[in-house]
Amino acid sequence: MTDRPDYLMPPSTVTINIIPVNDPPVITATDISISNDVGSGSLSGISVFDVDAGDNKIFISLTLLSASSPSPPINSTGANQTLPAPHGRLQLVSSNNNLAVIASSATSISFNASQSDINDVFINNGIIYSVVDSVADTYTDTLSIYVNDYGHSGAQLRPLHDTRNVTITTTVTEPSLGFLLSTPVAVASAVVGGAVAFGGVMAVYKVMAAKGIISAGQTWGPVPE
């Protein structure tokens, strides 16, 4: 059996259309720990990646919640309930001019920006968290992070999102009394004492100088009635 040339089918062309499908953004975030005597620090360890968003602007929001806030925020009867206020507040201090800020308050910040500009904010300490009451103690809040890619860059612009919650633990330490000497000071002998109140806590301090050595000590206790 042999093939005859006149029985061969003519070649045909098939067109294949590839429609890009949108890939979701991905948030990477770790819990945040802050420890100092002012109860303030930058939000770090947060980044955003979207494999197909490129330099298109995407949306990010940061919302501060009390760590004791229920999820979902309703009581047993199904009615909305008053949520406890978070211990801290947020402040956007970034100098990045490419951010299109949508909202900025003490408990919520949202803006549009490319993923590289969003990551720049966190790399360069562009958002500050600080506790409202800086009395020496440990405070815990929840930071809710939401990112929406606006559909970039799928063919039908169907938006996808990602969410992450991180815990912010802030330890406010007792403020220390200190001083700075720019040049050596010759002293003989002296004792200076006093008391300073910090949010209901009194520091009793004593500064002593003897034979050119300056030292300081302090004790803590409640402010007397």
C-alpha cells in the first residue's frame, strides 16, 4: 500500500489565543515586637509581591485592632457590638512621593502604589506605631493588612486580594534619667535629689558627684496621695 500525492490533505493553520489569568498578590508579614521607654517604633517585616502586577498601582490598607477584638465583631445575639479600642495609633511618615493616599487616621492607613513603592515604605520606616499610654507596661494590638491588585494583569481585570494579621507587642520600659557631658567637668562633691512623676508613677532620683566621678540612681513607686 502506498500513499498517492493527490490524496494528501492540504495543510491548515490553527490559531491559539492565550488569555492571561490574574495571579493574586502575596503578603509576607511577621509579628512585630517593640521595646523602649517611649512605646514607639516602625512597622517592619512586611512586604508585598505580585508576580504579574508589574509597576501598576495596587491597593494596601493597614487597620489597627485591639488584640481582644472578636472575629467576626458581633455578639451572641448577632447585633454589632462596640469593639475595644486599640492601645496604639498609626502614623504615615514616608517621604515617598509615589503614594496615592486614600485615608490616613490613627487606626487606619490606606493608599495606592506599585508593589516596589509599598515595600519601600516598610523598608525605610515609613509607618510608625506608638502606644497611646506610655506608662511602663506591655501592650498588644493586632494589625490587619489587606492588599488588592485591582486585577493587574489579567485579561479581564478580575481583582484578587490577600490578607494577613500580625500581632504588635510593645513593651514600654521605665524611663531612665540621664545626662550628656560634651566636655569633661571637674567636680568636688555634690548631691542633688528630686522627684519626677510619669503617668502616676514617681521616680525619686539622686545624682552624686565625688572626686570627678558622676553617678546617678533612681527608685520607683506610686505617686503619694
